[in-house]
Amino acid sequence: MVMSEPVATRICFEDDGTALGVHGALVIAVIDAQRPFSARAARRAVDEIARMRKTTHKRELVYAYVMGEQAAVPGAEARQVLSELPEHMDVAIGVHEGSGFRASMMRAVATGIAMASRGRVHPEIVATIPAAAARIHARLPALTEDEIVSAFERVRSVALDGF
């Protein structure tokens, strides 16, 4: 039996409480700052994902993002930039963490926006990283759920602490 090499999580960038990383076909964004996600960081993320889609991820790109429980909602300018993301991905899974009212409302709003969107990709919204890992594993069976959770943790640690 031939064992494949483990996939490493590559960090694309970190920007003031946000980070973007790649783990095989999986692209992970973490937004964990209590200040609004800047339009500059949004542009950087969209441009990086668009570049990957044209080069390293032509065949498949699964995008997952995490909004930390206390993360600020992106401002209007950042949301406008982020609206370009769906054209670059095959699957999108959003994690809106938390168990309180605010978190439930964020998941409901994100789900409603996804349902009303005219794009071909509608994000699946979940409450936890393990729930997202299960959905991602169903689409990318070569990645284990534990490996996916570890990739999320790596990107989150960079978002919180920098490189």
C-alpha cells in the first residue's frame, strides 16, 4: 500500500485579524477580528482566490470561511468586493460560530442571502468547524475530518497571532 504525502496548510496572507490559507483543494478564510473586515483584505482575498482558480485550482476549489463569534460584520465596501467570490469556487461552506442570539441571527442572515443569491454557488452555513469539516470531507474524501479541522486551526492561529 502506497501512502500519500500529507498535505500542508499554506498561508497566503494575514491581515489584522483575518487570514487566508490553502490545504489541497480547500481554501480557508478566517475572520476573527472585532473590527470590521477591511475592503483591502477582502480585495486581497478575492484576488488570491481568483489567481488560484486560474492556476493551481483549475479543477476544483472548495471555499470555507469562519466568522468568529465576536467577529465584526464586513462593511459595505468589503461586502461588495466579497460578492465576487462565488464565481471562483465550486463549493462554499460558511461557519458562523457561537450559540447565542447574535450567532443564530448571523447564520440566518447568511442563509437568507445565500438563498436569494442568483449565483451558481450557494454557501452552506453551519455553526462549528467540525460540522464544516464533515461537509468538506464528503466533497474531498482524500482529506480526513481531523486534517480539515487542523487546517482551520492553523489558519485561525495566523489570523489571531500573525505569521
